[in-house]
Amino acid sequence: MNNRLIFLGPPGAGKGTQAQLLANYLDIPHISTGEILRQAIADNTDLGIKAQKYVDGGELVPDDLILDLIKERLGQSDAQKGWILDGFPRNVAQASFLDNLLDEINQSCDYVVNLDVSDEVIVNRLLLRGRKDDSEETIRRRLQVYQEQTAPVIDYYRNYGKLNSVNGDRLPEEVTISLQEIFNSND
Ligand code: AMP
């Protein structure tokens, strides 16, 4: 079984859409830490209350909140047949935590996909999307946080030889086909 996948890419790369399509295709859960946080904020849970100011400001939520959440989620029964992580790991400390966690639970990640998208495309897409944290100022901050903290995760996985880069500057349907090809060629 090769159904454990990490999706990387800047905000607005189309990660969420593509991860969901691929999760349906492979019949495994799509685990988006951003979605989990937005739901927690909407439900006003402890996690949501603690996370809100970071999400609204375009900052990363502190690692301790996220790490517990991932550990719990990967332990659930539906995650035993595989998973797609979208929005995690978001910095090198999270990537290294994930390595240790996977060792502990006898799993390993099979693929890391980086969706490559140019800056102009990103800003245009985010402005069109209109989520609450998609104001121009927050977008700018999220891109900065991405460059500083998340982009180094790409090199982290490149060193493992697991990194697959996919050009995300294309029609969504074309990106989906490229992603499916990665899976079908490695089966
Ligand atoms: P996303 O939906 O992945 O764009 O995430 C939306 C927001 O949720 C981010 O701007 C962060 O504030 C927060 N977030 C999502 N995933 C993480 C993570 N792995 N670590 C820290 N913060 C996160």
C-alpha cells in the first residue's frame, strides 16, 4: 500500500482542491489542518479560541496545538488505510515531529508532492477565493510566512528523495491528471 501522501505548496496553489480530488480517487481521508482549525473556530472549541488570532493574522498557529491534533487524527481508524496531509507540516519542526510520530506508529510517508505555482497566480487566486483570512494584508503575511517557514520543508523532503514537483500553473484538470500519473506510475 502506497497511500500516504504529503501535499506541499504555497497558499493558493490549489492544494486543498487537488488534495480532496486525489483523496476521493484513492479513497483515503484528506486531512487539512487549516480546515480542522476553521471548523474548531466556527465551533468555538478550546482549540478554536486559541487558534483564531493566528489564523486571522496569517500567522502559523503554535506547534504544540497542531502536533497534538495531528497525532490524534492519524490515530483514528479511517487513517489506517492511508491519508493525504494538506497544510501540514508547515515548518521544519513539524516535519521532524511527523517523522518521529510515523516511526512510533509504524507508518511512513510514501510521497511528497509540491505544487509549484508562480506568485502572480497565487495572489490572484487568493483574492478571488474570498475566505476570511484572504484580505490583501493577510495574504501578504501568509506568503511571507510561507517563504520563511514553509518553503524550507521542500528541501527537507528533497533530501529524502521523495519529492515530486508538479506544475500548478495549469488548468485544475491538467494538474489532477499529473497527480494521478505520479500514483499510477509508482504502483
Ligand atoms: P490553510 O487552510 O492550510 O491555508 O491554513 C489556514 C491557516 O491555518 C494558516 O494561515 C495558519 O494560520 C493555520 N494553519 C494551518 N495549518 C497549520 C499548521 N500545520 N501549523 C500552523 N498553523 C497552521
